[in-house]
Amino acid sequence: MSDSNRAPVRPPMPRRGPGGGGGPFGGMGMPVEKSLNFGPSARRLLGRLRPERVAVVAVILLGVVSVVLSVIGPKLLGQATNLVFDGFVSKSLPAGATQAEVIAGLRAAGKNQLADLLSGMQLHPGHGIDFAALSSVLLITLALYVFSAVFMWLQGYVLNGVTQRTVYRMRRDVEAKLNRLPLSYFDRTPRGELLSRVTNDIDNISQTLQQTMSQLVTSLLTVVGVLVMMFVISPLLAVIALVTIPLTLLITAVIAKRSQKLFVAQWSHTGALNGQIEEAFTGHALVKVFGRQKEVAARFADKNDELYRASFGAQFVSGIIMPSMMFVGNLVYVAIAVVGGLMVASGSMGIGDVQAFIQYSRQFTQPLSQLGSMANLLQSGVASAERVFELLDATEQSPDDREEVPAPVSPSADASADTNADADVNAETGAVAAPGTPLPGRLAFENVSFRYDAETPLIETLSLVAEPGQTIAIVGPTGAGKTTLVNLMMRFYEVDAGRITLDGVDIARLPRAELRSRMGMVLQDTWLFGGTIRDNIAYGRTGASEADILEAATASYVDRFVHALPDGYDTVLDDEASNLSAGEKQLITIARAFIARPNVLILDEATSSVDTRTEVLVQRAMRALRQNRTSFVIAHRLSTIRDADLILVMEHGSIVEQGDHDQLLAAGGAYARLYEAQFAAPVEG
């Protein structure tokens, strides 16, 4: 835009360009850091799983079955160990004796400790290992582990669908939200920061859900199942193992509290760094022109260093959780081994049960360690979720009025060619309308007031009427409010007071899509999409035919240069349209406005990038396009608006002069001074 007032100053974003201003490397503000509100954000993230309730229940049930099968395994392996050990000991005992006789003989010989050990075993003196029973136990154990793995795989398959569908809906909601946000949001939000939330943060949420949900469900179920089995085997050893839980919770809470802010800072710095990179590479030509590569590199290094420190701190602090959990688990393992060995020696517990309990203790501490290690992933994911939720919670533009209103009349596609003798001709503008049909496009400002910042006046009680078919030129110094008028016409911003009407209808009562479909706009800053030249021209109207495209291209003189391109209208443009000159890109945007056939045409320095010869041709095309249309032309080059029906001179948001070119020159006021500054000064030089 040519008007510096387009961007609001609310809220202010810190800028650090040369001398404290902007520039190609001075526009990115640092997002405000704040403590992560973990609980509410985590609950809200889980709430987005609500549409997947059935699948989540299936995930839990599959996890329960898998965990139950895997938890039974160590108990059966303990029985296998007992069979092997009992058979080995039984073979060394005299055949024909009973277990009670052997134990009594040992006590009579004063070997009470050995007798206590044997009393806790199932012995068959003289017999070896019962391989039939051992084979049966091992086959059952193998089957349990196989089925456990199958159910675990099914759980992962279902969970993957749950995660991807949830993230899909989040991306869809973010896309829909972006379309509902007002222009002011994009004016004050760095593009790199916005892109980081839409891409990096959502990807991080996807990874967090994928990696933690399965482990979270499985780990919690495993803790419960293993705890039950441990109490079945030995309540005393189970109580010893339970010491792990409060220690785990305490260590996790202490470390997680320290790492929360670091994860918020990590993703905030990521967004700021992305914004800085996007800005620097978008304006890389200016960076090189002014020789500011070192400054850009230094700023990148500083921001990269901030991101490094935040990321390192977050990962290091949260990474302490896993080793701490392993240390606690090893302490519990030692305690279980010592107490379990004493119980085996006393005959109150079998060696296979001790082996099974040690396995259970490992299974018990392992999910607790996994839960601890997931803390960093959860904090990182919830930090990203909070940033996405901030975007989803941003204030939207006011909804369209649902009240039925009469729609403005659309011009006929061939209105400009309708010059029959029965037509009505506007005596002031020469515009043509069909007999008895009011010419559409009357735009009126009625006591309109608007401020970007409540403390800074801009437009106060402005009144203006643009009659159908008129060409209204708006001139004035930078910052006068020229482009602000356009923003208000298009409802990019809402007026603070007064109203704007289109053909007698308050535009605030018109749906935005309806209003903007009746306005065509050509900006000073060209913007073309990745695609063919044909697609970019056709973007101006849905369903445009090939004939429409060729007509618009010919009228805007795109057809004059497009045939020199290798693929003509099928030439593919990249995102920056770097394979076209600035003037050629401008001509394509003009063709896009031609094909839209709007009621109101807005030209914001539309010929600023066109060479002098092409400008003459484009001006002729513009005159044809402006037939039967109300046109607003924002111009700095006064030579382009001499034929305007009405010229408005704006200063500080107010119209200080109005009239045609000759009248304003004769008045010797602000317009005459602008004209003299633009044309007399070069002659004097």
C-alpha cells in the first residue's frame, strides 16, 4: 500500500532497524513470554479428542488387553523357574523319600536354614525336571506375549488415526480462523511468527500426541496391572516398590516446574527467529544494496543464540527426569533383591516368585520412568498448543449482519458496449446505462470517523459522495489517510462513527463477500500466486472462460508480452514471480481487475511499476475499464489523474480541497503546491 497509515499502531510491536526504525531486517517483534498455564491448556488439548471418543475407548480397551496379557507373562515365567529349580533340587534328594521326611532329617541334623529353604519348594525326591509341565508353561507364555504384541500393534494403528484426524481438524480450524481474522491482526503480527504457529507448533503437537498418548495409556495401565500382580505375589515387597511413586511424583514436579518457562521461551524464540529469517530473505535485495549483511547475520546469530540457550535449557532440565527415575528404580531393585532373598531363604517365598517380582519391579519402574521422560514432550507440546490456542482465541472480525438487505445492482457484462440510442447518458460523466436502470456504484461517506489508535486522530467526520461512473482521484502527502479510505471501503476495518453506503445500502449491513465481490482492486505492491499466468488472471472471477481471460489480457496489454514467453499463458510463475519484470507483474494484476467487472474500481498507484510507454496504453485501458464504474485512483504522480472527474486533496485525514485538475491549479492551494513540487522542481534543476 502507498499509505503508511494502513498499519495500525495498536498494539505496538518492538522494531530494531537502523536508528530504531524498520527496514528489511528491523520488523520482527519478540513475542511476549509468559508462564505456561499447563493444566487448562492440556485439558483443552485433550478436549479436542472429543470427536474421537469411540476410537479413544477402543485404544484404551486394546491397551488393557495387551497389558493384561504382558503382565501375566512374568508370573508364568516364575512358575517355569520354580519347575526348573525344584526339579534340579529334587534330583539330588534320595528317591522314595517324601518332602516332609527330607525336611525333618535336615532339622534333626541341625540344618534348619536349608530346611526352611526346601519347605518353600514343591519337591519330588529322586525325580528330575518335569519337562512336560515346563513346555506347557513356556508355550502359554509365548502365546500371551504374541497376542499382547498383536493387540499393542492394533492399539498403535487406531491411535495413529486418532492423532492424525485430531491434528487435521486443528489445521482446518486454524485455516478457517485465519479467514475470519481482521486485517489488523495480520498488520500487527509478524508473518514468520504466524507461520511458526501454523506449521511448527501444529507439527510439534502432532508429534507430542503421537509419542505420548500410546505410552501414556500403556504406562498407566502397566503400572496398575503390575501393582496388582506384585500384591498377589508379596504384599511386603509391593509396599517397598510403592515407595517409587511419591519419589517419582516429587522429582517430576520439581523438575517440570523449572522447565515449563524454558519450553515456552523455546517456541517463542522459534517463532521470532522464523519471522526474522522470513523478513531478511524476503528483503535480501535491499540487504545487499545497503550492505547490511553483517548486521543481519549478527541479529540472526543473537536470536539463534537465544533459541539455543532456551532449547538447551529446556531439554537439559527436563532430561534430568529420566536418569533420576532410573536411579530411584535401581534403589528399589536393590531393596527388593535383598528382602526377596531373605524371604526365599526363610521359605516364605519361592525363587521363581522372587524372579517374577524383580521383573515386575522393572516393569513397574519402567513406565514410571517413561512417564517422567514424557514430561518434556508434554510440556513442549502443550506450550505449542497454547500458542495455537492463542491464535484460535484471537478477536475475529465482526460477523456479517444477517438482516436481509437489498443487494446493489451488478453491472451487465457488456454494459460498456451498450451505447444504443435509447440508453440514458449521465450528462456529468458520460457514463451509459440501460433505459430506466439506475447506474450502480454510488459510494457515499457520511460523517465517517476512524482511528487506528484511540489516542491518535486520523479521519474525523469525513463526508464524500462518489457518483456512479465518476473517477475520483485521491492525492496528498504520505500518511494523509488515502489508503485508509480504501481500507474502510473494503471493510478491512470498521468505521468508528458515521457510515459508508453503496447504492444507498450501509456496507456494514452487506456481507463482506458480497461487498468485496463488487469491488475491484489493483495495488501498488503486486501479488501473484504460484501457478500459470492464465490462472492468475482468472483469479479475478470464478468460472471465467478462456474468452474472458483473453479479453482481459488484451485490454490490459498482457497479451502484448505473454507470447514472447516460452509457454505463453501457461507459463508457470513461482511464488515471487521472479521470471517476470515488475511492470509485467503489474499488468497481470490489472488484467485480474479487468476480468472481475466490479461496480467500484480501486487503483492504488496501479501504474507505478510500468514504463512510460506502457503507462499510456494502460491509461487508455483504464478509461475503458472505468466506463459505468465508480473509480477511486490513489496517485502520487499527478500526471496520471488529470482527466479525473473529481480530485480530492487529503491532509491529516481530512479533505482540504476538491475539484478537477484545472480548478485546483487555478485555486493555488495544496494541489497547486503538490503539482509545482512535482513538475516545476525538475525544470529548475
